[in-house]
Amino acid sequence: MTKEEIVNEFWRLPPEEREAVVEEISRGGGANGSSAKPKLHPYTIEEKLAALGRLRGVFKTAGPPPTDEELKEDYINYLTKKYS
């Protein structure tokens, strides 16, 4: 059955049956009638913790973090170089 045939057949159904078809499709029901939902979280807790462990220290700096004034000066210098 082609996609067009399926759509045409769908619109020939009574409204209650159309609603049932939409609900079944949205639940992820397959051809075998199972309504198994897809796994929402593909990673286990252990995998997530391992990833966090690998990211530890990514944002560490050699010294103290820059002050607001230093950040403003750096941004002004960046814009000056960019637009000059």
C-alpha cells in the first residue's frame, strides 16, 4: 500500500476510528500491536557519571577568574579589532 492509499483510507474511516489510529501511532504501536515506547534516556546513570568525570576540570583556569572590568576591556578590544 502506498502512502497516498494509506492517507486516503485513513480519511475514509469514521472520526472515532481515525482518533484511535492517531493515538496508536503517537504511542508508537508497531505492526505486531505492541505499544512499546521508545527509550527516553538512552544512557545509564553510570555512563552519565563517567562522562561527567571526563569533563571534570574543563573550565579550570590557571589563576583567579577575570573581573568584570577585565572582561569588559577584553570585549572592547575584541570589537575594536573586529571593526577597525
